[in-house]
Amino acid sequence: MNKRVFGAAVLIVGTGAALGAAAIPAGSVTASPEPIPGIIRQAEAYAAADPIAEKGMQEAVRLCMAKAGFDYTPPTAAMTLDLNGAIGFKRLTVDAAKASGYASTGSLGPREPAPESTDGRLFANPAFTKALTGPADTASMTTVGGMGTSSGGCRGESMTQIYGSAENYMLATGVAANALFPASGSASQDPGTAKAIKDWEACMKDTPFATFTNPQQAADAGRRAGGQEEFRIAVTDAVCRDKTGFHAALDKVLDKYLTTRMQELAPQIAKVKEIRRTAAANAATLGVTASK
């Protein structure tokens, strides 16, 4: 089976390493006849890696790399998941649009360092990459549930130190986040989602941007335009989302499918919660705290 590297949809990538995943099935979750209102918040919290544990991973990698003679601290990833974004429409508020256009809806998480940057020069050094992920010809790769990540070198040591094993690390980060996408795929096909888009489109008909048929079109056009035009499109878009209750409608649709999915995942959720509790305690031994 072919694997793919996590893209913008999955924001939880730990200490900047690429995670691969098998294709995510769409439309595979049935709507619950008794959806739990607001379960989307619980689901998004489950999808988010524990921040103390992840800071512990960051610190463990830093200390390990220092022993190898390298001054390197892994980047901090954005450890949140916006399930509206998983449908295709990342949340956008009027305040955010006024402040930064579509910046808040862009791709989050670590990116490849620029070649001329300090980190870029480090990654070009074979001795550095060997210390970080292990020898190139024998680098460890851990796969869980169709997803894989490098687990050699200092990364592998740190996974074991903080999470107990590379498998536990995978379960508590990428696997947990990825597990919710079948529900968002089903929600994207729900009539309630289509209605939310149509209501937004009707609102936009009364604006200078009447040709857009969905918020993603508006966001794409805004980013292409840039400058003040991006702000005008973003604010108009956000106002219509607010007027029509666009994101509230998507949340309500998602609740139906997430209720079913979270019930299906109950054993995995219990295991992940325990892994995260232990990982956070292990991170605390390195002096990592919630406020650090």
C-alpha cells in the first residue's frame, strides 16, 4: 500500500518529523441518531497531542543532540486540529479576517528549513541527520495503523524516553488525529453541509464578491490577490460566515458523525489518554511545565 506524507489537513507532527499515512476513507461513518451536541470539542481535544508531552519530546531531542555535539531544538508544532478545516473550510472569524486576512486559515506546523538558515545548514550535514534519525541506510521506521515515522537516532531515543516507545508516540499523536478523518469525510457529504454552503453563497450574492460559490473559493482568491484585496475578500467572507452561522452549522453536522466515531474509538481513546498522562509525567522530569 502506498503511503502519503501528512499534509495541511493533519497538523500534529510532533517535533517536526514527517509522518506518513495510508489513504483515509471518506464517507465511511454513519450519522448517529442521537448526536451529542458539542462532541466536536471533545474530538478535537482528543486529536491534539499533549502539549507538555510534546515539549518533553522537544527538550529530550535537544539534550540528546547536544550530547552528539549539535545545538538544535526541534520546532514546536501546532498541536490542534480544526475539523471544519478537515471538511475543507478552516474556521475564520471577522476579527481574524480584519487582523490578518486569511493568514489564520493557512497551513500550520513545521516546514522544511530554508537552505541558508541555521537549521537548513544542519540538515545538510550527514552527521547531523545521522544523530537525529539514525544512519541513512539503517534508519528505523515505526509503522502503526498504516502510518509511519522515523524512529532512529535521537528522535527514537526521545520517543522511548517520553512516550515509552515509538509505537506509543505514534498512537498519541498522528494516529489519534488521523482517526477522526473518516467522520469528517462523511460530514462533508451530509446535506447539512451543502445547506451551510448554499446559505453562505446566498449571503455573498449581495456583496462585491458574488461569484464565489463556497468559502474555499473565496480564500483561494484572497490569497492569490494578496494585499488589501485579500483583506476585503476575507472580511466579506467572514461576515457572511457569521451571518449565516456557517461554522455552527458545520459543527452540528460533525457532531452526528463524531458521536459515532468517538464511540467506535473508545478503546483507543482510553489507551491514548493513559499514554499521554505517562508522557506528560516523563516530560516533567526534564523540567517541562505547562507554562514553559
